Amino acid sequence: MDTTQKEVINLTNLPEDTSSQIFGAAESLRSMLMQYNCAIREVKTKLEVLSDEFSAQNQRNPIEFITSRVKSPKSIMQKLHRRNLPVTLESAEKNLYDIAGVRVICSFVDDIYSVADMLIEQDDVELVITKDYIKNPKPNGYRSLHLIIRIPVFFSDGKKNMPVEVQIRTIAMDFWASLEHDLKYKKVVPNVEAVQNELRHCADTIADTDMRMMKLRDEIDRMKVQEIAKFTAEKDEESEKSRAGER
């Protein structure tokens, strides 16, 4: 593939009468995005299997839902441009790890780490990078656990290890991130610093709520265990009295 065929989106630099090169570039782009879509499918399948197992074996499922996306050609181009990297398919595959993205929404903070551990412990999943924005939030208040993994995907011409970014967060974290994203891309507003401060306060409040909800869940679980133990002890006592009466 020549340099022209590697271009992600800017095909206007091609010389005249090069329709075959334009077609080649478009075909290469489609092929690349197809491969990342297949990588997403592989990761989602693993997570969905875990989710089904949780549902079958436990009283609750730590995975609420799973979403995914492949970056658009425009987003790929913009990210390469921001990093002063060549705007080519080869450059995108070499330098960008988040073209394929999977987001896992969990119920509680400790579920995030449980799901992450179970995913990366699978023998065909290679952990490349971990970025823990829960323990170390971004300055704007953003919280989430980011994993860059590589996963083998088998195509007709052989196996390819594909990078996928997996973001794992709670419902509350996802709610905040979605709103912050919407606000960030609006037109610049007066007193933007006050808005940013308020967003950070909201993020801190949401994080505190997440921790309180997790503690509440643990307390409820503890009370359930006590009730079950009490019920079991009472039944055992009744059975013992019944056996003593028969003797």
C-alpha cells in the first residue's frame, strides 16, 4: 500500500486521474475499521459471557450494560493531527490504541475492579496499559478505569492482535461523563471557570454517593447473612427438639 492509500480522510491531495488510488484508500479505510469492529465483537462476547455467568450463578449482576464504538475517520484524523503524527492508516494503527472502544457500566465501584480482573486474567487477553482515573481522577473530576488490551482476531489471511480500549465505570460516573462531554463541546460561555468548578464539585458528590451506596449494599448483604444464619439456627433447633420428642 503506498502513502496515498494510507491516508485516513484527506484524499484531496491525490493527483488528477487517480480514481483507482482513491478507491484503494477508501477500501483500505473500510478494511481497517472492519477489523476494529471485529475486535470489539470479540471483547463484547467475553464480557457478555461473564455477564451471563453472573446472572446464572449469583443474586445480582455487576455488569449493568455494555456499549461500544469505533472512532470515525474524522476523529482519527483529528487525533493524529493534534499529536503531530502523519495522517495515514499506518500511523493510526501504530499510534492510536482507542480506535476501538468498549464501555462497561457497573453497579458499584468494587464491581469495576472485579470485572477488569476477570477480563485481563483470560489467557488470550494482553494488558497493555491501565489508567485508573477512579483512584486518580482527572483535574476536571472525571472518573473511570481505562484498560488498553490486545486481543487476537482471526481473519482469512491470519491472526491479528488488535488493541481495544475498555472503559469501566459506574452508572453515576457515566452520567457525569456524558453531561460533562455535552457541556464541554458547547459554545464557550462566560465565567467558564465557575462552570468547571461546579462540575468538579458534582463529580466529587457523585463519587461520594458511589462509595456510600457500596457501603449500604455491604450492610444489607451483612444483614441478609445474619437473617439466614438466624433462620437456619432456628430450624436446626426445631429439628433437634423434634428428634428429642420422638426419643
